[in-house]
Amino acid sequence: MVDQRLGISDEEFFTDPWRTRKAIQRKLMEKKEEAFVVDAPERVTMDSKSSLPLAVLRVYKVGAPSHFVRSAVITAVNLHNGDITAARAFDPPPPSTGPAGAGGASDAMMGEAQLVDLTQRLSLPMARADYLLTMIVLDRVSTRRRMRVVESAAYEDPAVDEFLRTHVAARSERPKAFPATGSDPRSILPVYDAMDESPPIPEVQGIELSIDRVTLLPATTCAVWGSFRLPVEARHLIAKGPTTPGAKLTTAIIPITLLLTGSVDPTPKLAHLQVPCHRALVSVGGQSIATGHFTVDLAKLVKIGMTPQTYFIYAFSGPVLHGPTPAAFVHIPLTSSARPDSNR
């Protein structure tokens, strides 16, 4: 991944997206290593456009194994309401007829360019929105691109964005913690306080995760420990204190989404959490900030399955992104003494 833009206008994403391709490819190829550039128009107008394009340009060594097309995942965070959408960026390639990298890698470099329509790939509607776009390829993360979808190029009314944010907050029901404490009688999880394994609260806005590096399949329990320091919006606030004597004070419910993409099956898995904050909020620059911890059972939130692979775990909350945190799931081969006796 390279932090570089294509250097084209918003209109050229629809008319001539690869005008600068040769010049950019040449610079990338000089480094003799795989790299990719992700870019998108900063503003798309609904009165003249019917798609939301994301341009992806990459270079790679001829003959070298690459998991890019098979593993690339695209995510979009709607900054108006915090919703996150994720999907594989490309259709899976056909099965290879030979071993990966057959013929041996050389110093020769190749380039390819693809335009992804997010209205189709992520089913994003052509409606007013403010998106933060990210491409994830296993443990690599692209530079994040912001795309605003507005009604018209003639006039952009700033009051509309403020209305949408207020409207979302007004229509939101009082948030509830999810997973609920004590939701699984067989486990103490989830826990929304610090545990011995919990990572420290980040010193700056962000999320931290911790998980056992290797877990034996089948994974009936898989704890993920997390901490956060995140901005609080109106819809996250809890207006009243606890109604049950002895219950903990909850000041806010913070939405955090975990995304898993695997080394064997990269199809993204999403776990949407609503994490209660039991600490007093602090004000920084006029913005309320929540801090806290959470521990959840990943095996109860997503289907881990029985395929041995390494998952790369990312955490999203509004514009905040953390990751990857890798976690491998493995089988231990049965020894001869452990195999069932076929003569019995």
C-alpha cells in the first residue's frame, strides 16, 4: 500500500480514471515490490452520477504468489450514522491449475487497474451520505479515503448534514449493551470492566485489542479483550442513571464493530458491539470522550468454523480504525496412539 492519490479530478473518476496510471505505475515499479493505491472522488453528485467509484491500482512481481484479488476487502463507514458495510472487493478468481507462483518469480513487474462500483459491491444507495472508505488485504490497510455523496454540484447546503445527524440521534432508541452481561449462562462473558488480560486504555483516541495468538479448534470459547478512548455523540449518551439499587452507572453506550478476514476464507465477518461506558465522560476541545474496557467471546459472536486459518481482526468505531490483531486457529494432527483403533 502506498499513501498516494491518483491526482485526478472528481469528474475524471467517471470519464478518465487512469489518466495518470502510467506515471504512477512507473514510480511504484521502481521499488520492485507489490504495492497498491486506492483512491475515490471526494464528492459525488446524485443529480448527474449513478455510481460510486473506487479506483484500485496495483503493481506486483511477475510469477510471485499474490493474494490480493482473492483477499481484498472493502469497507465503508457512514459518518452520518456510524453504520459499517464490508464485502470482498473483487469476485474470487477461478481455481489455479498449477502451483502458486509456478515458473518462479522474476524482477519483471506488472500493473493492473480496476474500478469498483460501491453501489454494487457494497450495495450503497445513491443517497446523501459521508463515507470513509478502506481497503483491507489480510494484514495490510490502505490509506482511508473520504467520499461525500450530495444532491447537486450547483449548491451544497451544510444545514442538511447537521439535520441528518440530529435526526439520527432523535430517532435512535436508548442504546442497550450488546452482548448483554450474563447473556450466556455457561460463561462469565461479556465483561465490561478491566480484566487482568485487558490492554491499557489508549492514550489518544483509539481502540486496543488483545486475543490469544493461537487457539485450538474447535473454538467453543475465544475471548477478545479490548479497551477504548472514543468520542461520544448525542445518540450514545445515557440520560438517566441506574434504576436498580447497586447497579453500575452507565454514562454512554459506544458502538464498536469487529471485522474478521481470514487467510483461507477472506469473506469479512462482522460483530456489532454496543459497549457500555462505566466511567465519567471527559471533555476535550468541546468533545465528550468515553473510556473503558470490554471482553467478549468471539466464538459466540461470529462463526469461527473448523477451517484452520489465521484471522486478522480489525475494530471500527465511527472514523476510528484499529488493527490488525492476528489470531490463528489450528488443528493438532492425531498421533497414531490417539487415532481410533480400526480393529476394535
